[in-house]
Amino acid sequence: MPDAPQAVPTEASSDPFRGLVLAAAQRVIEHAFEALGEASEVAARFPFLGDYVDVTDEIEVAPHEPLAQLVRCCEWPVHAVELWLVCGLLEEDARFAEVFEAFDQHTHARHPSLALMQRWWGTLPRTGVRPALRALLEAGVLQACNPGAALSDQLYEVEENCWAAARGEAPRRPLNGVWLAEAEDARPSEQLLISPKVAEAIDEIASRLFGGQPNAPGTVLLRGPPHNGRSSLLAALARAEGRRTLHIEWPLPASEHAANSRTPAWLGAFATLTGARPILHVQATPGEALRLPALRGYQGWVGVVCGDADAFEQLQGPVWSLHVPLPHSALRCGLIERFGGSALQSEAASVGEQVQMSSGHLVRALLDAAAPPPTAEKMAAMLRDTALSSGSAALDSLAQRLDGGGDWDDLVLDPELQRDLQALEARCRQRECLRDTLPGPFAERLNVGVRALFVGPSGTGKTLAAKVLAARLCRPLYRLDLSSVVSKFIGETERNLQRLLSAAEALDIMLLLDEGDALLAKRTDVSSANDRYANLETNFLLQRLEVHRGLVVVTTNALERIDTAFLRRFDSLLTFRAPDIEERIALWQAHLPPSHAASQRCLAEVVEACVLSGGQIRNVALSATSAALAGSSLVDDSLLLEALRREYRRSGALCPVGRV
């Protein structure tokens, strides 16, 4: 707290709020001269008050428009503003604590108490201190220093963020999950690259907002995937009014609720004092009707950034709702040309077709990317990796990135399955072009996402095929982590799945649901609450996968456990079978070291007698090679057969090949 009143006189004449503070100080000084003895005695006891007396004689209190707007919004009673300013004197000069302590000789309180304020402003029901005090507490601009104490013993202090805002020194981040942005930080709407349909809708909303009374209430809902320009559009609307934006994550982070359950109470007053339009970034649980905070002390429209399926209750009307879709190829090319620099100009069209991510992630990747590689495909891969480095928080907490790659020739599969995988790759590459080729009504209903189901026994190459598909498409591959996604708390599993799928869409990555029957299980008759909520999770996934705009591969070795309703929602269903004898020969050749010493006779017997999957052959080859390295030898018949018997023992079966 500053205690330099010498700076007050030079600033007060040009600072309306400082003038109001000095007027409040004059009120305290007058009471001090009345209650604490002769003026000379008070001046000797508190010499700093003389500086305030000299200054306040020359002060002309000018209107402070943000505070006046707050008074109108809250309809504060008489004395409310003066009471708040007196309580805030300690924020300006800590030496006033000694004055307040001298007023209260019983408790020696260093903050204004209820009894002290009642002596100054009276106790009448309508004009006394209690109505003013109640209004200030409800607005959150005044707080109790000792919560839980009896009302007669309460001491009060101003809320520091609102006081700083009234002084013109509002903090950029008043608390976790809330941040203030300047009007000039936002791009004007005409400079944003958005589709003509979205631009027309934004212009219509702007005409409604600005064409009526100033500060008329309303709610602007912008729906769509995350990091896709929704908050930029709302900030552009605020900039058109010359206003800041106050961004609020809602619900607020749990740590803030734990620290102070009343923290949100002052957000409305803070928005008014900073001249900002609130923008709520909503994280709702699927199926939950969320109630937005009542911003007491604020009047005007509120922006809401949310998902397509988020539901709300008791919105402040009128309500305008707009869906902001992921940018199509032409918009992505425009973003690359604007933010990618001269090195990307020649390849903008080709890169734009491959990088099907959200506008926010794409722009950040373009601004942060290093020197671009020589080919468009490598440029697209670089942009994806750059976007993931700064925007994969939601993915990293719920999924694991899988390394690997290769080509279709690296897989030992039957020719028909090879052709099916190549057809799936072609579908993934052309998923956006399909809408431009198909008939209009059909194309409008077509979702650009691709969902594939890989069915087959364990070890037949389903996960490896997904890795190769991702490598062929130059897409990062993330595998869903069931331990992180599935929760015992009601609604939390759906919330995690929503976060994961939305992040996968926005970052243009491929998502792998390994052993997907754990999530896509059949719905059952409801005989308990557990059955009911399990069915709700299945219903949510049915709807969410159908509208997912990204690439999803689900693997399972138990097709009979998957709800049949999911099968219609998959674009491709590929069956992986156990390898035949020719495929087993190729698998052994692919996994054994080139310099092995196993005999052809032994290998032929193993291939013919042991019907193993690719995963099992891999395990045997690894075990035999490890034993050979430990003994500084080559993989021979004995090491191979010993490793083979270990693999059969692990599966509880008898090895069909005898000892050498």
C-alpha cells in the first residue's frame, strides 16, 4: 500500500477517481476533528492528515463514469459510494489504519467497523449504513475481513481487483481462469478470415446489439470446436464498441472455488469498472444444462464460447446462437497466405488441403513454425507438430501419442485386406473433396470425419495397421487412455470423451480406440443405476462419433460385445484374420535377424505346426534374439524352440514342436 500522499495533489485534478478518494479522506478528517479532540491535537497525533487538508480544500470532484455506471447497474442506495471509498482509503495510504484504530478504542480495529460506519452514516432502514453495506457486499466490491464473525463485530475492506480497476490499474489476470484483454488486441471483424455465412451472421448480430439502447442485455452464443476463432469474433464485436473483453473460464478452476467460494461475486463489477464485455469460455458436461453466473453489477451483452451440444438454462435474453465450423480448404489457404510468410506462398493451396485443423491452432503454428521444409507434405507435418507442441494439453492428459510409421509393404496381410486398407486411406485423403463432388442435399448431410473399425484376434496387426495408416496420411496418432478417460463420477467420462474428441478435431490428429469394446459395449436392460449410467455413456458415444469430423480407428477382438448401433456409424469395417502358412513364413522372415542360424528344416516345421499370430511370432523372435545376444551367439534351432515353448506356456497351451 502506498503511503506517499505527496503524489496525490498533482494527480487529483486530472484523475476523477483520485478526487473522489480525497473527498472521502476529507470526510474521515472531519470526523476525526469532531471525535478525537481539538484540531491541533489531532494534527499533532496524525501529522499526515495536514497534507490531505491542504489538498482537499482545492479539489473539485469530477464524475467518474465507470463508478457511476456501476452505481446505475446496482442501484446503490445513498452513502454506498462514500462508504466504499472510505473503506478503500487503506489501499491508498496505510496510515489511515491508525486513524480507524483511534476511533474504535474498545477493539482497536484497523479497518472500518459496522459500529463506526453507523455513527457516521446513521441507522435508518432506508438511508442508514446497512442497506449500503448490503449492496456493496452483494456486488462483491466490499468484503468482510473476518468472515464468520457476528455482524456487529465485522470489519470491512475493499475487493482489491475492483479497487485497482477503479483506479485505472486493472490487473490483466485478476485470478486463475480470468483474464482481461485490451480492445486494440482484438482484430476487427473485417480482418478475420471467416466464411461468408458466418460473416453475414456476425453482421446481423452486430446490428442488433448496436442498433438498440446502449448496454442492452443479451447473450451471444458462438458454438463450434475449440481454438477456432469463436472468442476472436466476440472480441471483434467488443472492439467495435471500443471496449475491452473480460475472458472467464466457466466453471472457474476448482482451486479458485476452494480458495474463496465467493470469488465470482465481483466479476460483474470488475467488468463494469474496466469497461469490458464478459466472454465466458464454457466447459459443460455432456447432457448437463449449465447455469451461467449472474454478473451482478454488469449491464450489457455477454459472449459465450461453447460446444455444439452444450445446453444452458435461464440465459439473459435476447439470445443469438451461431455455429462456427472448422475452416474449409479455401479459408485455410487464406490463413496460410496471410500468416505463413513468403516461403509458404507457393505451396499454400497444397498445404491447406492437408492441414485440416482449427483456425486458431493453424495460425499459432504458422507464427511459431521454423523455416518450412521443401515439400508441401513435410510442411503440413511440421505445422501439425508445431500446433501439438503448444495445444495438446487436452490430448496429453487423456491419450498417449504412438510412435511408428512404415508403409503398407511392411505389413504381412492378405491381398484383400491390403486393398481395403488402401481404400480406407483414399477415403481419408478425399474426405473433404467428397462434399464438392456429391449431389447437394447428400453433400450437406455428409460428415467429413472418417470412422473405421478393425476387427480380429489379438496380434493380427490391427494397431500396427493404424500406425501405418497414420504415417501414410502424415497424421499424429494418439491412443485413448482408458484409465484417464473412464471415471467413477457421473458425467465425468462423457466430459473426458468430449474434451478428447474436440481436441482431436481441432488439431487434425488420428485417434485410436484400442480394445474399443470396453467403451462401445452393448446397452443392457436397466436393472440398477449402474446400468442406466452405462447406457447413457453408450448413447453419448453413439451421437458423438456420428458427428466427429476427424479420423478415428477403433480396434476390437470381440465384435459381438459392441453395440450393433455403432456398426452403422463406421465408414469402414476391416476384418483381420490369423495368418495362413504363407503369411507366417513372411512374418518369420520379417522378424528373425538376417544372420540367424536356425535351420530351414526347423523353420519349416515351426511354420507348419505352430499357428501363431503376428504378435506371437514377434514375441518369439524377440525372446530368441535376446537369449542369443546374452550368450554372444546366433539364433539357432535350440534358442528358437525354447523361445517358442515359452510363448506357448504363456498362453496356457502345449507346444506342438518337440525338442531338438
